[in-house]
Amino acid sequence: MSGNLAQIVEMDETELATLPTHRLAALLEEHAIAKAVLNAAERRLTAALDMRYGGMAAVARKESGKDTGSVTLIADGYKVRADLPKKVEWNQQALLDAVNTIRSWNEDPQDYVTIDVKVAESKYNAWPTSIRRLFEPARTVSTGKPVYKIERNA
């Protein structure tokens, strides 16, 4: 971390807010560069660790009877925890079909699944007023985290 970024960690927000705009712009640029460097370093380090320990971890998982999850390896006197998380994705139409099948059996699908209905804001905005009114009691609007960019005025 450069001296400038290290200094802002020590400053409180009020003190930072009093800095001249050109200084804030420089800090934003420096932060973006540092973030890109850290992201690139993380990708390379992860790739190197996978090259070095991935094969051993796969063997250890197979010996444990699993395809994913954590295993602990011993290498050069260190414990190396290798985690391969499981990533599950569900086909929404197939889930809806399964839920409807469970309903046709006169059973409650919520005994088996959590039903989470989502509405795209663009679709909501395109709905007729009568449909929007029906859904409005279920809708809450909040704001996200503010984002600022500073560019030189040409």
C-alpha cells in the first residue's frame, strides 16, 4: 500500500472530506490502481496455489468420498486447508414444474422448498397500474451505497 493510501486509513472521514478535490481525485485513482493490482495478485496467487496443491487436494477429497469441500494437507511442515466450495444452480422453470407437481398431489410445496418470488424493476415499471397496485404492499424501496467518481472538467 502506498504512503497516500496508508495515510488515509489513519484519517477519519471528516478530515478526508476537507481535502481538496484534486487530492480526493488522486486518492480515488490510486485506490483503483491498488485494487486492480491486488485483484491481479490474488488471481495469480490462487492459480499458483491450485497448481501446487489442487492435485493433492483432489486425491484427498476422493479418498474421503467427496467431490467438494475442505481437506487438510500437510506440506513442508505447514497445514494447508484446501476448500473447493460446492456451487449449486437450479433451473427455475424445472423448479416451478416440480412445485406444481407437488401441488397436484395435494401437498404443500413449502414443506419441501422455500418459494422466493422476485420482480425485475424494469418489468414492474412496465406493468399496468392495476397490477402495480396489487404488488405495491409487498414492495420496499431503499438505497444502496453511494458511488462517486471525480473527473477533471475539460
